[in-house]
Amino acid sequence: MLGLNKGEVKLVRYNPEWPELFQKEKMTLEGLIEAEVLGIEHIGSTAIEGIQAKPIIDILIGLKELDDVQSLGVKRMSEANYYMLQQQNLKGKYVFAKFPYIKEENYTKTHYLHVVQYEGDWWNAHIDFRDRLNETPELAKKYEKLKTDLAEAYPEDVITYSESKEQFIEDVLSGSI
């Protein structure tokens, strides 16, 4: 089962179906997005074989120009339950979430779309991090340990959970670990 409720931090065992679920969603997105997409990649912990992850599929979408985000077909995307997250103000990146299950104030997210410039800084960082952890199982296990500790410490605080992983990610990308 995919999805977590708003603000919830919960890790589950690696599911070998996650890559297949990504491929299925990729096909859906290819038929949905109106902008010129140069790449769609599976990223995040569900793309790192063998480690626990939040059961949400992270998808990286690379556009020729980030300004093309306006031509993604936001209306069509909302009809498919994808919504731009307004509070995600990251320079050079737009984030969408898929909310297929909405009950009153409780929103269950199943997918995140990270829309960036193809082969730009964000694109390269996401791909490099995923690839480095898949190539180095010991490093992936260190990341998993950090994530499980943080999930136990912040089970209802996804912001602190996410921010607390940033130094590890920076260290991996810089090659210092």
C-alpha cells in the first residue's frame, strides 16, 4: 500500500514492487503532461534497493526550461489528483504531490513530483544521490539507520525529519562520506 497522511513519518520495509509502481506512474505522467519533458526518473528512498522508506514514490521530472512548469497542464494534472505544493518554495524546483485519498482534513499522499531543469543542479543532485546509495550498500544502510532514528524521534513532524537528513545528503554529494 502506498501513501502517508499529512505530516506523518512512517517507514516501511523495502517493497520490490516500488520500481514497477514508478514505471506505471511514469506512463500515466507521459500521457498527462503537456510540456516538453526531457527525463523522468525514480528517486528518493523507494528507488534505493533494500532500504526502508516512506511509502511514497518520488519522481524527478526534467524540463528543458524550468519556466515550462506553467505548461505542464496543471488542470489536467489536478484531474489526476496531482497538486502543486505552494509552501514548497525551493529555488529551481517545483514540487507536486498526488492526493488520491482525501477525507475531510486528512490527505493521503502517494507520490511526489520534483520538477526541475533537466541536467541542472537539482537534477544532478537527485540522480547522483540515488546512484551513489545504490552502488554502495554500506552507505545505503547508514542512510537507512539515520532515517529510522529520525522517524522514531519525529513520527509526526515531517519537516524536522526531512531537514535532519540534509547534512547526510550533502556529505554524500560532496564525497566526504
